[in-house]
Amino acid sequence: MINLKSYFYYTRSERIASYILFMVTLAIFFTPKIYSFFYSNPSYDLQAYQAQILAFEAELILEDSIQKTKYNWANTPKKTYEKREKPYSLSQKNKKTTPIITNIQYIDFDPNTAEETTLMQLGLEAKTVKSIINFRNKGGKFRIKSDFKKIYTLKESDYERLLPYLILPDTIIKENKLPPWANENKEKALEKTILNININTASAEELQQLKGIGSGWSNRIIKYRTALGGFKNIEQLAEIYNFPDSTYQKILPFIHCDSSEINCLSLNEASLEMLSAHPYLSNYQAKAILKWRTELGGFKRTDFIFTIPELDDKKRTAEKIFPYLCL
């Protein structure tokens, strides 16, 4: 005999799972009702948007009306008309395209100065006259007769008709002109081409004859020359602080350097102030020279300075100062 009870028997874990499933089912079923009990659905007041709603509805109605009208027009049978050919007249064509100009006065005129009324009297159209006036107002100038042809609204027939009356040259005659500074100072320019100034003896006024040298640079050149004891070569001009290389290159053909009368410094007699005042020597190097002079009891040869460590530097101090030294 079949034991039906065995089919309905549940283990303890199965019973617990059934209870949990039953409770979850009840929760799902009653949750919406409980939520609606505590929370009511919000109500919206559309009165504030009533005007926009009505406008939108009216727009939809209008759009629908337009679509229906298009449909009805497309399905309406079209009327056919017989095409008639109009008689063609050459005189009528000329009447439309070619303006009739009356009372034309042919006079000689300069398009650079001619007034608007004068240009109109010559038979030019109003838009062409306006183009000419605008061209002149913007700084344009008619130099030769062919320039007048460049006005883009000017007809070829008008140009040919007015060409004999243009007060303009046919071509530009190029003149061989000297530079403005040469025209104003011809004599001074000729003098500068033959200048040969000795930079060791020249005064400030003589230096100012050189192109690019004013009172400021002439005074600085003399000041540096005095500090050195005279220039040994022309290249020493480039050592002057901020002296423009362009100016230096310009004056090179007109200067020379006579170094036969350079003032020298006595290695055995010059003081610390005299040595350190020279542009090529620092106070530290001047003291080194005096130190060696004391230890040696005086210098026997000027080329001894090449053995002094303090003068052996990247500036080639010993080489630069050597021409200015004597015993």
C-alpha cells in the first residue's frame, strides 16, 4: 500500500524555506497598498502652462491644415496655357541694354582732380563716377593714361572714347635721382667719401664727420682712447661698450690708426692706481704686477708679464696689455 504521507513530508530546512517564501510573497502583495496608504500621488497644476498648451495645439492644427492644402493643390488638375511667341525686335533689345547718353561735352580733363559734375558731363555712368571718386579718396592716383582703364566699372568703349582727352602722360619717365641726403648735402657727401681720419689724433669735431658718429660717440671714443693710452689698432673701437657694429662697419673705410705715439705704462715706476686705471687690468692684476716687481727687485724685461699667472686668463690680458708696457 502506498504511503501518501511520505509525499507531503518536508524536512526542517524545507519548511523554513517555505515560510520565508510565503512571507516574501505577502510582502510583495501588500507593499503597494501600504505605500499608497502612507503616500498619496502628487497632483500637478497645469493652469500655469495652459497658454503654452493652447499654443501648441493651435500649431498642430495649423500644420495639419497646411498639409491638407498641399495635398489638395497637388491633386487639382492644372490648367494649360498656349505659349505665344512675342515678336523679337533688335531695337527693343538695344533699348534695354544700351543707355542713351545725351548732352556729352568733350573736354580735356585730369581724372585726379576732375569734379563729379565734369565726369558726368563726359558721358560716364553714375557708378563709374562713384568708383573714380572712391579710388581718389582712398589715396589712389592716376599716373599714366592706362591707369584710368583700371577702374573696374569703366567700359572699354568709354575708355577709348575719352582717351584723347586725358591729361596724363603715356609713360612714366624715370629720373636718375640721388638720395635725399646727398641732394641736400652734396658737398658734405663728397667730403665724406675721401675722409681718412686718424683715430689716435682726431678731435671730437673731426670724428663727427663720420656717418653715424655724433657728439656722444665721439666723446666716448676719445675717453676710451685716453684710458688706453692710444689705439693700437682700429679693432679696439669695437671694445667700446654698446658701440653699434653697423656704425663700426660704416666708418671702417674712412679711418686709420697711427700707433707710433702710444703712451706706455712703466712696469717699474707705475703706481697701483695707474695700473688698475687701465681698461685691460683689474685691481687684482695690478696688485699681482706690484708683488712680482717687489720680489724681483724690478722688471728686466717687459715680456715677463706672460709668466705672471694672474694675467694668463681667457681675456688674453697679457697679450692685450703688452704693447702698452715699458720698463
